[in-house]
Amino acid sequence: MSEERRTYQVYYTEQAATARDRLDDRQRSSFDKGIAVLARDPFLPASRAISATGDDRTVRLTQNILVEYSISLGRLLVFIVEVFNDKDIVITDE
């Protein structure tokens, strides 16, 4: 017996879409795979709520890419795409 899974429609704010479009090919491929996983289950154990209702969430899609998103009425709205790199580090763990 197979369980039918709902896939959420994914939308982006202008700011998030701009950050997404700046990703290089490798990052974009990983990003797209991560978004596809979120579209199937936006409440992944790796994600955490950032609102009292739990509908606004954050998750690191990859080691260097964090997204914040909101879930409502079958839609997943990505409103922040944050890309980290080694240049962002003040003190390294050496």
C-alpha cells in the first residue's frame, strides 16, 4: 500500500530569488535538490521552527546554504537564502 505524498508549490521572494540565481552551477544543483526535498516535506527533522506556529522555519540545505521559509496553504515560500563561505569566518576552529 503506497502513501501519496503532497508536494508543496515553491515560491521565492525577490531577495531569495536573487541570492539563488547568484549560486554557481555546483551550488545551484545542490540547492535545487534540497528544495525538492523540502517541497515533499518542509517539516524535516533537520529544520527548526522560527515562529510560534511552526510554519516559519529554517534549515541548512547544504553545509554552506541556509534557507528560511514559510508554509501555508500548500505553498512553500522561501524568503531568505543565505550562502556562507570561509571568508565569513572571524575565528577558525584551529
